[in-house]
Amino acid sequence: MKLSILSLTLMISAAAGFAAPVARSITASSAALSMSTATEAQAFAKGPRVVREQLPILYVYDHCPFCVRVRLALGVKNIKHLIHFLANDDIATPTGLVGKKIAPIFELPEDKFIMGESLDIITKIDTDERFGTPNQIQPASGRKDVKAWQKSVQILLRTLQRPRYVATGLLPEFQQIDGRHAFIQNHQLPPYEKPEWKGDGTVENPGMEMDAKLKLYAEAMAADPTPLVEDLNARLVELDDMLFSEHYCSEGGFSLDDIDLWARLRSISIVQGVAWPTKLRCYMDNLSALGDVPLYDEMAL
């Protein structure tokens, strides 16, 4: 039985989904040929696989950068764990675990222990000897340039990312219409602010009608994204210059700087047409492979 070229191509494409993300390097032709500190930076050395008899459980939303922080840390520490993707409208599960609707939530069945807050969870797993060598993740450096950059693109990224999260129909928290509507109900699109979008529960400020919100999300997806993507591409060039290396963003090694930055940048990969500068693209791929957290390139809209 002969396979057509098209069939073979589809098989190869499908097989890629079963492979771990692949790390990348900056080649001599794409990076400066000078012996810079950045090009000499060494990749993080992952320790042996940590497999507890009772696996830790992480409750997350796939798109949530705070959840991605913990997923990245667990991957870097090479800790086998279970991931429970919460539907975006699921209030009962997180409330039953920690008393309110939040994510991420980390559960250690062997200790009958449950906790929230991403940075607290990361501290827990990076200081507990059961989860490999302690203190492998360096503390945050306090860089103001990266924080200022993140703040400067906040409105731009909300405009591009939020409609695409729900429009793909592929993220686990948005598999059903109730989950998609719950997200739209609670997440404003620029130029609206949260009090105007959600209201405050009073008669005077009940918030925007759901039909109006759905219309704004639909219009955001239908609009030509070219000007916004061009703006984003220019801003990514700025960030590329701030990266210390393709392996970590700040001098000194893999740190909470990377945990936070990469978790926020991951959602950019859901936007089609983004032109990643070379070093930044390698950084995204390297940390995706290191943390075993996939990017959204294959479902970009």
C-alpha cells in the first residue's frame, strides 16, 4: 500500500505532537561571532527524574501565567506530577480544596497537604529535599527593565490574547461553552476597565450585559490584527536586547526572573504572525523543552 506525500506529511505532523519540546541554540551565523558572555552561558542542568509513590497534583488553567510558573518549575526540577485542568466555570473544585476559586493549587497526597499561590508553591518544591537538590532556582533579581517592559505591553497583549484563548476551542478550560462564557464574563477587553466590565454588584453599577461582551470578543477576533502584531514584533525586539542569554534572562543562571517572564511570554505564541527575534525564540523553545510545557504555535490564530 503506497502512501501519498500528503499522507506522509500529515503523519509526520501528527507524530510531532507526541514528542517532547526541543531545545534550540543560537548559531554562529545568527548570533554575534564575538565571544560574548551571553553566548557562553550554560544551559540549566536538569537533575534525575523525581517520582514519588503518590504523585503531587497541580490544579491549573492552561492559559494562566501563574499556573504556568508552577508547571515550569516542576518541569525544571524534573518532578513527575499529575495535572488537573480545571474548567473555567468550575467553582466547586477549587473552593473545596482551598475555599475559593483560584489557581494554581498544589496538592501533596502523601502529606495530606494543599496550598495555593504560585510563588509559595515554587518555594515549597525547591526547598524540599524529596523533590531533588534544594534551591536550584535562583531568587528574583529585581530587574526593573523587564518589569517595565511587561507593564508597557499589558494592554496590547490582553487585546490579542484574550479573544484567542476562547476562540481556539482547544484549551482544556474552554472545552465547553460555559467555561468560555465564564472567562468572557470576567475578563475585560481594552479599553474597558474591570469595574466597568464586571460591575460591583450594585444597582448603580451592574456591569456590562453579557451579549455586549460576546459582541466585543467577536469583533476583536474579526478585526485585522496586523497593526497590533507589528507593534508587538517591535516590542519583542526591545525585550530580546534585555535577555542575558538564550537559556536565562538574567545573569547568574535560571531564576524566578525566568519563571515569571517565560510564563507570561508563552501566551504570545497563540498569536499568529509574531516574528520572534532569534535569541528570544531560542529562549522560548529552550525553556519549553526544559520545563516540558508546550507553546501554542500549532494552534495560533
